[in-house]
Amino acid sequence: MTQRAHRAFDPSLLLLPAFALLILLFVIPLVWFFVGVLAEEGSVGAVVERFVDVLTAPGIVNALVTTNWISALVTVLTLVIGYPIAYYLANSTGWRFALVLFCIIVPYFTSVIVRTYSWMVLLGRNGAINQTLLSLGIIDAPLQLLYNKMGVLIGMTYVLMPYMVLTLYATMRSIDTNLVRAAYGLGASPLYTFRKVYFPLSLHGVISGALIVFILAIGFFITPALMGGPSDVMIAMLIERAVEITLDWTSAAIMSMALLAMTLVLYVIYYRVTDVRRMMGA
Amino acid sequence: MPPLRRATDGLGAISLETVTKRYGEEAVVDGISLDIKSGEFFSLLGPSGSGKTTTLMMIAGFANVDGGRILVDGEDITMKSPQARGFGMVFQNYAIFPHLNVFENVAFPLRARGAAEADVKRRVGDALALVRLDRFADRFSRQLSGGQQQRVAIARAIVFEPRVVLMDEPLGALDKNLRYDMQVEIKEIQRQLGMTVVYVTHDQEEAMNMSDRIGVMNRGRIEQIAAPGDMYERPVNTFIGRFLGEANLVEGNLQQAAQAGSTLRIGDNVLLKAPAASPDLAGKTVHLFIRPERVAISTPGPGDAVAEANSVAGQVRRRSFLGNINRYVVAVASAEITVDVQNVGGPRFEIGDAVVLTWAVTDSLVLGS
Amino acid sequence: MGRARGATLSFYIALACLLLMVPILIVCVLAFSGEGYLRFPPSSFSFRWFAAFFGDTRWRQSLSSSLIIALIACVISTVLGFFAAYAFVRGDFRAKKIVLSVLLIPIIVPHVITAIAMYFVTAKFGLIGNVVWIGFCHAVVTLPIVVLILLSSLQGVDINLERAGLSLGGSRVYVFRRVVIPLAFPGIMSSALFAFLASFDELIISLFLAGVRAQTLPVRIWNSLHLELEPVIAAVSAFLIAVTGVVLLFDMLLRSLRDAKATGKDGST
């Protein structure tokens, strides 16, 4: 009895419940959705035809271009704005460190819908920013800050900033500060040291951070849907509309497969360059 | 006086029969066999990667055995779970449960066996008294010194009166002085309680000081099993000779090998008398083994040739002062011989001095390469 | 010059922190507005929007839906995630990194896709608006969070402590109960908290699966935002922020508990 019990116990088996949940409520629904919807087209030829139709439709091509363009801009913005914050985090201690970390963590764990709402309040026609500028006499008429690309960029950059900063911080924390001191000691200027020593050492974090932000950005839905204008339609929004409004399940499935493919390709790259255990700044 | 029951039942004999452990293609423990007697203090000694810890983990039941079997008192336990084996175990880093205090740590094996509260109190008290930690029952591991944590680990391993206690480099994390004290203490507890101990260490002094017998492991095999003194005096090969203490292994050609004695040639023209060696080593390159402390060093003088001793001329090449001994490295023909001289006020030699080295033939051994 | 650079960086960081916090602070301020429409700064303060929030049965309904769903997701994902993380730390199997990255995929795949696929299946089973079902669906996306947190937590549990427990005669279950779970307890609690929070804040899956019966707080906010930016949303948002704050506070306490445990300073003199 005991003998068999001992031999049979393998901790790896404890993975099974989690995978059962994943298969039942994630993999099967996805496969069922894709297969079920596309099967209604009848033949393989018809499915291929629908694929070509959907993925060359001007509205969808536009959305794909917009999605990638906005995602790229957001990635660059989070990187440029977030890099110094991560640097500061990695090189400070005590209350300064705690305060900056607090300012990253609180938005990070606040609901995306709440964060989006708060920017809508700030940027709206009668929002806090316009009211302040008007009352100070800096502008005569409210600025259009919402429902355009500017709004989307501000909102998404804000929502995704913590992912970038925490990923960069994870890399920067492990950079030996003595290397920078050594470079100074060898007569290098601060700029030269940054270019030749610090930045190359942080490059791993830059790539990981950019990838995770871009991956999350291309699937974004809430923020662009609420803060964007008519010309800022992202692919995830088209998918939602296809299901909720036009009831065009086939298009939804095809667009989903395209978006899923993009996401998984990027995830494979992310998997190769980084340690997945560090994902989400854990 | 012994607070815990002394194991007088003669149980706790362990046999390993061609036990093998593989990681992929590589056999980290390669078919070893050994018999450990009841109540014996047996050390597995070897360099890191020699397979000694893996062997212990197989005895403990934490590593699966890929070949062979393990028997305790004749019963095959190869497939038994660790908890069913009922061995006490002391880990390298102590493995004191950080969320339990000293008392609860020691009580763990008793509570796991569902012992009555009064029984737990009494036996934990006895065990803590034995390791002199009675006053520390409420402490947590981080509030204890290394030596105290070590004592907790020992108390916990013996409190349920196991027939066998396994120890995996238990003193590895302690500093040198404390190590010696703990060696004495562990040996004393083992003697009092009479349990079988299998002790893994890479420290040869520790193994020699504590063990009834030592098994030296190298590359997954047992090189030699012997009592410490025998192994020190009579290593079976150059690995053991080098591994256990300081040794001279003078390479030379075995001119003749006879019952009466053999002759070894080093360099072009130095001949050394050596004890009997296996005839099939004749004409081969072998090593003459001699401990540095068995070699005498003196200034050259007339008539010091003795029949049963070697006497060779050399020149001091290096000298180091190690406190209780002076160590000379002397060039003899193509070889270098290390000589340890007790620092008891004898003459000193300087680098470059011409000297004569003398040792009894019976103190040396011929070891094949 | 170095000093000037340091000052520039400090100024920049201060500005960045301000920008990060201002949106959240403004929502909190607006939640206490005494006015009938959104204006910043409000000219008067009151609890009227909180009263409106808690006084409205539909909002209360949403709150209870959110709570039930989050509790179910939290319990399922914490239990399954704990086992999975334990398997990763102690198990001996091939391609661990790949298996782990597969388990983490639900946080990478756009929630819209996951949500629609779940919606597709849910509708077939007629489970739209079933809070228990939604809780299970949320567990799919909260599971990776639990696994990530517990991986690092369990890696801190020395394998020799488990071996010691086993060699001292404890059964697997006994050692789990008396050694592994107590040592991983802060991590387990903290992963449960974050799983709860992630589900409580989740919008997209709920949006598709909630129907009219089980609208969670984020779903109701979403629906209201399409109509008007009424101040009651500020109160609900402030409430969600407060929940986040409580979770972070608890997590901080758990961390200090763990640190105290690591130094053995708890409960003894």
C-alpha cells in the first residue's frame, strides 16, 4: 500500500486540475467558437474565400493598421516616459522608493474601466483640464482632448505604463552600480557611460517591456472604445461590434484568429527573450 | 542517566546491494554495495559530485533507486516512502521549520505519529536536555546560533528513537572551532543512544574523528571501506592516499617485485626500497606512498644507511611554517618529497640546504597508477 | 552639473508621479461632490453620490454579483493555482518553461477573444447571467496571476523542510498541512487577494457573459459611460479604488508578516 502510494505520488500531477480548467473553459470554447462558426460556411474553399474577404475589407485593413500604429506609439511613449521612472526606482531607497512605487502600483491594480473613466473626466469638454485652462484665461474655447487619437494615446499610455516600468525595473535592479562607477572611474562621461554601459545592460528589460506593452496594446478594447474617435477603431473593437451589433460571427471569428495569431507570435518572441516567471512584474 | 531509551535491540543494520542512480545517461551512483552494522557510525566521504549525498538520499527515500536494493535488518525498503522508513535525518542547512518554535520542531515527529500530549512533553524535554537546549524551547530558528540550530536538528532527529539517523553534511555551515565541538557532541550522543548513523561529509578530518568506518566515494563508486586508521595507513589506491590527509606519491618504475620486498627507481639513478607489491606491477610505473610525517629529515652524515629504511639525499626546495609543524619540500632526483617535522625545537633547514631523508620501508606502500 | 541632472530627474519623477496619481485622486474627490453634475473642483462636498450608489437596488445588485463572482474565481484559482505552482516548483517534468508559458496564455490573449469564445459556448448552454459560471470563467484569467505569485512564494520554501517533515514521519498530507501551507501562507493569501481583485475589476468577460441578470460593477459603469458621465460613477469608481487600496494594504501586511516570519520575530520573546 504505502509502497505504491510513494511511487505513485508525483508533484507534476498537481498540474492537472489547473490544466483541466484551462482546457474546459479556455481551449475548448476557443476551438468550438472558431470551428463552429467557420463550419457554417460549408466548404474549405468558402472559408478561405471568407478569410480573404474579411481580411482585405477596407474597414478591417484600416483597423489593423490603426491597431499596430497606435500600439507602436503607445509602446514608444511608455518606454520614453517610463525609462527614467524605472531608473529612479532602481537607484533609490527608503521613502522615495516607496512613494514612487506606490504611484506605479496603485494605478496598476486599479480597474481599467476606472482608470479610463478618470481620464474621460479629466479630458472631457467640461473636464477638469479644460475648466482649469478656461478659468485661467489660457484658452477661450474648450480643447478637444477626448474622442480622438490624442485621447486614445493618453489613456492607453497611462493604463500600460506600470507594465513597462515594472518590467524595466526588474532588469535595472539587477544592474551592478559598480559597473557605472567603474566607467566613471575610467574617465567616461555620464552620457557615454549611459550609451555604452547602462543602456546596453538594460536593453533586455527594454525589449521585454516593449513586447509586453505591444502585446497588450494590440488587444486593447476598453480604453480606445471609450476615448477614441470614429477614426481610431482598433481591431478588438471591430470584433466586439461584429458580435454585439452586426451579429456577423464569421467576421468576428476570422478577425479573432488574426489577432490571436499576432498575439501568439509576439508571445513566442517574448517567451524567447525573457523569463515568463517575471511576467507582469511579478 | 540517558534520557532517551538506548537502542539495545541490535537493529538498524543497513545493506546496499549494487545500488544505482542515473540522471539520464550518467550513473551518479554506480552499483555500490556496502554493509553498515547496527550501532555503527559510518561516514560516506568524498569530493563534491562523488555521489555520496545521492546515496544518502536513496537511503532516506528522497531519491528513487534505479537499480539494486536497500535493506534494513534484512527487510527490503527500496520502494518504501521516506516517512515509512522511520529514519531520523539531519540536513545540511538544518531544515528547522521557521514557523515553529524549538519545542514544536522537536515535537514534530511525535505529533506526526499522534503521540499523547504528556508523552510529547516528556520526550521533547528529554531530547532538548540531551542537546542542552532546555532553556530555548520557545525560541524560533532565526533566534538561534548555528550550533544551536544544529542541536535542534539533532534533537528532532533522535526524539522518536529511530534505529537509524542519517546526516547530510550537518556541520558544513559551522565555523571550524564549533565544528570540532559538535563532532564530539554528536559522537557522544550516538554512543549514548547506540543508534546507527550514516554520515555524509566531504571533510576527511571530520570523518576520521567520528567514524567507526569510512566509505570513500569517487565518481559514483566506493573506492575503499575501512576504519579511519586503516584507511589512513593502508590506502588501496592513489585517490584514497591523496584524499585522506597529506601524502607523498612518488612516481617511479618498479624494478622488481618480490615477496621479500621490491625496488623502485625514480629518475635515472635513485633506487628506493619498497614493501612487497603484486608481481604484475613489475616493470610498470607505480607510486610509492609515504606520509610526510613518517619521513625524517637530517643533515648528511656518514654511515646512516639502515637495512630496513630508505635513505636518500635531496635538496630543500621550499619551506612553509604551519604552526605546529614545519613543512619542507625536498627535491629528490626527478621527484619532490614533502616532509612534515613536528615543531618541537629540532634543527631547521633553509632553502637550498643539502639534506638526507629517511623512512622505514614498512611505512611506505606501492600503489598502482 | 551632476546635481543639476539629479534635480532634473527628481522634478521629472515628481511630475510623473503626479500624473500617475492625479486621475485616481480626482475621481475620489469627485465622488464626494455635492453637485448634480461633474465639475472640478466641486464647489461643495457631500455623500449624496455614495448614497445614490448604495441606495439604488440595481447598483447593489451589481455589487453583490461582483462579490460572488470574485469570490468564486478567487477560491478556484487560488486552489488550482497553488497546486500548479507546487507542481512547477517540486515536480520533475520536461519543458517546464513551455508548460508554464502555456498556463499563462490567458493573460496574454486579448480578453475580447476569450470573452467572445466563452460567450459562444455559454449561450449554447443557456448559462448567460449565471454568476457561478461567470466565476469559473473569471478563474481562467485569474489563475495565471495566482501561479505567478505562488511560484516565487513556494520557491522560498526550502525543499529540505519538506524532506525533514517526511523523514520525521509526517505523511504527504500532514507535511502539506503543517509545513508547506503555513510557510506559503502569506503568498497564498496575497495571491487570493489579487485574484479577487482581478476578477472584481474585470470588465470584458463579464460584459459578454453577464446578460441583464448578473451585471457586475465594471459592466454597469461601462453601460453608464456610454450614456453620460454621471457623478454616481465617480462614487462607484472611488469604491473600486478603495477595494484596490484595501487589497494593497493587506498585501503589505502579509509581506511584513512574511518578513517577520523569516526573521523568526513573531510570537516569541
